[in-house]
Amino acid sequence: MFIELTEIVKDGLTTYASVPKQRPISINVNKIQAFHVEASTDNCIIEMRRESIKVKEDYEAVKEKIGT
């Protein structure tokens, strides 16, 4: 099963004041290792096997979409 979220793209060229780029992303829930709230914002970090993905949705929204 896949879920669709909004990824916040990390770009090394952005400044602190600039708005980060966003794009839709589909994630296979079977590949998710863990997910947690980012410390300084309401965004959620999804831990995959080899990478972490920062998404716009909050923890509760991601939890609901995954169905846990």
C-alpha cells in the first residue's frame, strides 16, 4: 500500500529566510522503518531504510494515513 504526502525538499542553496521547495511523494508503507516529529516544527520525519524524508504533514496525519 502506498500513501501520498508532501515532501519538503532539502536544498543546500536555500537561505534561512527562503521558503523550502515542496513536492508530492508516494511512499510504500511497508518500507517505513519509523516516523517521528521534527524537534523545531510540526513536520514529520519518515525514516526509511537508507534515508530520512521530511514531510509537511504532522505526526497524527501520517499516523492516520499509515493506519497504525
